[in-house]
Amino acid sequence: MFAKTLLLGALTLLSATATQAYETGLDVSALTSTSSWSCARNLGYDYPIIRCWFEAYGQNPGGALDKNCLQNYKNALAAGYSSVDVYMFPCSGRSTCKSPDTQVKELSSFIDSNGMKVGRIWLDVEIDPAANNWPSPADAKTTLKAYKTALDASGKSWGVYASKSQWSSIIGDLSWELDASVPLWYPHYDDVLSFDDFSSFGGWTKPTIKQYSGSVTFCSAGWDRNYYG
């Protein structure tokens, strides 16, 4: 009986360990309250990513800080998170956009001047049809190389958010590499917490984060859900 109890306890522990062998997170682009972040954390979401830069393509010059960035950061910390990443959706494809160097420097300066302890900056590479932000593969390659140079010079850790289909549409060549040494965060809304669906592109053979579900609402806020493996 004692041996059976020990065996049952061991199996229960192994089962619990197996179910907790992965980590998840959330990303937001709207102002999210401390109570919502706290609720999400209590549900087991491990990592927050907040938008801190957006296109603002209708402005001249384009590219601007997200007004909710700092408050979202503070709210996430107040909810108990200790590590926060940020993402930038840059202005590109227009002569009125600030240069990649200027956009990265303004974001980096904002992070530093506010004492934000940011784990990583994610460069969001996706098409905005309304902005025509990636008008040609040649322009895209030149612009992305400029962002890489600026992000490298910032001294901050960075990564790329992109999907295989968007990379193909933007770059026109799935084998073209921006920097496969930095981590990849890719979207595929299949509600499956696994990287088994991933197919290599851009030199990336293994992803770091999968955005597996988008635009969901719970804890009185809107989120995208992420899997970290």
C-alpha cells in the first residue's frame, strides 16, 4: 500500500511537471490595467510584450512612440511581472517616415530615460495594406538592413516578428536573411501550443515564440497569446 502511494505520488508529480513544461505569454497594443495583467498572471501567463512604437504613417514625419507604452510597462510590473519585452511596428515605405536609425534611437532613448528594464525589442515585420509599408522587395531589404544596423548599435537585445507568408510577400525570397542569429517570433493562429507547425524561412530554423492566438478577450482586456516552448 505504501509503495502504491509512493508510485501514485510520483506519477502525479511527473504529470504536473509535464503539463507545466512550457511557458506562455501575452502581447498587447492597447492600454491594459494592472488588474488585467494581474488576472492574466494568475492564469499562468508568464511573459508580457507591449507595443512601444507604431507606424503613425499619417503623420509627417511618420513613426511615433506609443502613448500607452510606459503605463503598460508600469502596470505589468505592478502586477508582478519582472521581465517585459516591447515591440515596434515601424514606419516604412514612405518618404515621410523617420529614418530607421531615428526611429530606433527615439525608442531606445525613451526606454533608457524612463529606466525601463526591457528584455528585448521585437521588430514587427508585417504588411499594413492601408499604409503600403513594404512597396517593393528591394526597398524592404534596404530598409530592414538599416533597422538591423540601428538595433545592433542600440546595444539592446532584439528579435524579429514575422511569418513565412509575410516574409515571402515582403522580401520575395524566403532564403534571404536579415539576421538569423536573433530570435524569431512568428504568428500562426491555430490555438496549438507547439512549434511543430513551423517551417524555416529567412535563415531561421527554430523559433523562440509562437503567437498562437490573436485578438482574444479575457480578464477585461484584449490580448494576443504566445507560446514559448
